[in-house]
Amino acid sequence: MSATTTPRSTSASKGTPCLWAAMRPTPSSGRRCPTSLPLASLTWTGMCSARTLKVPSTASLCWRRRGSSPRSAALSPSRLTTSPSWGRRPNSEDSTWAVAPPLPGMMLGGGCGRELAHWIVHGRPEKDMYSYDIRRFHPRLTDHRRWIRERSHESYAKNYSVVFPHDEPLAGRNMRTDPLHEELLARGCVFQERQGWERPGWFTPQGTAPVLQYDYYGAYGNQAHRDYAYGRLLGDEYTFDFPPHHDVIKKECLACRGAAAVFNMSYFGKFYLVGLDARKAADWLFSADVNRPPGSTVYTCMLNHRGGTESDLTVSRLAPSSQASALAPAFEGDGYYLAVGGAVAQHNWAHISTVLQDQKFRCQLIDGSEDLGMISIQGPASRAILQEVLDADLSNEAFPFSTHKLVRAAGHLVRAMRLSFVGELGWELHVPRPACVPVYQAVMTAGAKHGLVNAGYRAIDSLSIEKGYRHWHADLRPDDSPLEAGLAFTCKFTSAVPFLGREALEKQRAEGLRRRLLCLTVDEKVPMFGLEAIWRNGQVVGHIRRADFGFAIDKTIAYGYIRDPSGGPVSLDFVKSGEYALERMGVTYPARAHLKSPFDPDNKRVKGIY
């Protein structure tokens, strides 16, 4: 780590067990709510008798029942918030729980209260509650008054708006930007927002489209933006058809498949797990065996005690060093470098921190996300391009798939990993923040004669679904097991080493899978986005979790979990014997089921075989 960096740590706060409920200032005045409220003004979640609760003050935003366990009650005012936030407070060793309810508390209170009660008693809710989980927010957002004020307003202003698949917030933007932000903005990048980060969505050929300061939609004396390029492009997304820039995203995807594309993935979470018990912690946390020689990288899952998937990520084994650097802290013994999706990095941080605390592992979790950029170069020409930039042999023999090395890129020390999230030959460059721009510029210069293009996450979404790679919280959630999701290969069943969730998985494997993730393609060019019904032999057997258009195979691709209507296990014979269709807006389209990825099912391209 750099000498000027103060990394996040896993230190915990201890205190009296309590439930607490947060409220935000109203968007019109910015004033706090009054210091006392009549009981009639509170929203009941249905978890205990109202007579047992005393509300001394809302200024403290905290209620306690003396002499009782916090497992017994939760109650909160129905006030405007940036977004509902429930769950165990991150980095707390006590039983402290956050309860910031959604605006329509009367409508959702019963269901949310039931899930919160199950969460407190059993450690996880029964249903997927990630959209309510406090762990999805980074402290840099929740502690920032501008973000709270703007997002609270927009949350209310758009409360009854139609939810379009690719909408983006206009409030609370430009909170977290990586070193390449201005460079990519000048090249036509249209940014998306994910947990405060501005990440590349796609690249418009029509000039720059910066995200401007929030204008409150012209309310409260603010002047609404006029001739707002980003707003116009976002307005084009307000459709359930293919957007006007569908062909622009197509060009990015096909360039990656045919030549090469560079993806700025700097918003990724980048953590170090080091210390005396780091190996024990890694064995327990990660479903795969990550204890391979230094220089290896492993794709793995992290599970909860029910066998549900809390995360999928890559874990790279590090060699110990007594000298800290911009690419690794100093440590003795075992050390691991974790790369996780930026949109769920805080969720990962909180999950790991909680497990370390609960198991009392003597190790440290260090956050290097702000110190490193991440540039991914993918495609058939990636090796030829990077061979001009890196001072290393990139042949298959010298640099196999799923390995990493410290190399120099344009004179700067970087960590190169041979990985792919799009199913192509490629490398990720994990770059110290000051070196990001010169390394990126060197890559673009070397790639000019090879057809290298900039591409964003809209292209990644298409390319990854085409290859069958999972997206956490789309086709992989805390209530989905890796067995159901087709990720049994990430579980170290051949080893006797225990890991979190193993007992639940072994029971599920013995009893048979009651549902299974299935890939379906539709020949007709029709947009799908998720939640479409899956029909098998005239019966609905599930719904789509994630869908996109695959440009290389020229088909709509969808993933969803299916069940046997009889209640029995979903065998491969059951999958293969059915006739399928997908229903979109009342219209059904014939679909074909796939047991392997519809694109490059033999995984030749990631091995450099074209």
C-alpha cells in the first residue's frame, strides 16, 4: 500500500445490543424530523406488541428495550430515505441492526418485518433481500450529505415512475471516479452509476456526454438543465424495445470478438486478506481451493450457512514480502488478493468482515480499491497488443490462463492477470492509480493498428451472457446455491477441508436439485430483460433472471431457474426432454434450452485457440 493511504480495516464497534432505525432530512427543507412523535405516526412492522415499545426521542434515531434481546422488536417511522436499508450493521460484533424502511411502510411492513425477524434469528432472510440490505452501501455515500439529500429527493420524485431496464440516476453522481474518468469522457464514454462509482456504460460517437450537477428536476428554485446530452441519451433508454444505440453496443461486442476491446474495470473492489490465520480464513470463506502456489488465480464463490451464494470473485495467491508496495501490503505467511465486482464490493467487504469476526480469525482485510485501477484487454489480438506494452512473455507456456505476475507496462509496475469475463483471450492489468493514464494510453497506441476499441459494461453484459458467465445478484443470489447455478466446479468437494455452507450443499446434492439454472435462446430478435415467464410443455416452470442480446450468435439469450411442477428434482433428463417458450408482454416465443454456453462451449478462445 502507498505510504499516504489509510486502508479500511475490520475493526468492530462494541456496545449495548440494539435495533436502530435511520431517517433522512425531508427533501424540501433539509430539516430533521421533530424530537418526539406520537405512536400513531409510526409504521408498524408487525414484530412485537406496540405496548412493549417506548419511543423517547427520534433525534437519536435509536430505540432500545432494556433487559431484553434485540431479537424481539423493530419499529420505525415511515420517512423518506435514499433507499431502504435493513440488516446487521457492518463491522459490528454486537447485535446491532439497521432498519431504514421504504417509503410505503404500511404496504411493505408485514413482509419486510417477517424477513427481518428471520434474518435476526437465523442469520439470513428466507428470501433475497439484497435490494434492502444495508451492506450494499459504501460509507463514503451514507456519510455524505449531498448524496443523501439528492438521492432522497430523486427517490421520492421517481417513486411512481415507470422502471425502465437501463435507467440511471441523475442524483448523487460523480461521487467516486477512477483515474481514467476524464480520459474516457473525452472519448465519448456514457457512464453508469454503481454504488457511487462512475463506470463506462458504452461509448457514443456523438461527442461527450458529461453527467452534470443534479438539478432537482427544476424544483426548489433550481434551474433545470437544458440541452443536456447525457439526459437525452438516457431518455433514449426509456423503452422496452432495443434502444437507438443498440448498434453502437453491437460494434463494441463484435470488435471484442473479432479483434480486441479495452474495458475500464477500475471500479472493482480490490481487497487483501493477510495475517496469521489468513489460510484458515480462506479455507472457510471460499468454496474453491485457493491454496495454490503464489502466482495462481482461482474463481470461487463465498457462501452463507444455507449454501446460498453471497459472492463470486477471483482470489489470487500472493508471495509474502517484508516490503509494502503499491501492489501489495507487507505481510508474513499467507496472503490473498481479492477482486470483486464494484457494484457489490461493500457487500463482499461486510460479509468477509462478519465471518472474520464471528470466527475470530487473526487476520486483516485491507481495502485497496481506491489505490488501484483495473484495465482489461480482451480479444484475439490482445496478446499481440500487450506484447508491445508489457515486458513479459505472454505465450501460453510462459503465462497460462488463471495466473498472475508482476510485470512492467510502459515502464510502470503492474499486476497482470490472464483472465476473462467475456470469453476471450485476454489479460487484466491491475495498475497503481498514478500509472493508470500512461498505461492506458500505451495500450491504446499499441492497439491502434490491431483494431482495438473502447467498450463498456453494456458490452460486457452481452458478451458475458453469451459465454454463460454468471452475474451476482442477477442469475446468482444469496438464495441460489452454486449447485443450482451450475457452479459445482467452484466447490472443493474432493477435499476434506470444511467451508462455510458445505453441509447445506452436501445435503442438497444428496437429495437432488429442486431447481436448476437454464440457458435459453430465442431466434426471433426480441428484447428481453428479466422476469419473463419460462414455459415448458405448456406449464410455467420459472422466470427469467437475466437476459440480453448476443451479437456473435445473433440471438436473444436468457437465464432463469426452472422447477419440476410435480415437485421432484430437476434432472438433466427433465431439462432435455422439454419444449420451451418465453413469454414477453403476453406473447410467447419458442426457445431452445442449452446445457452448455451457446458461444464457444468448449472454452477454446480463453485458451487462445481460434
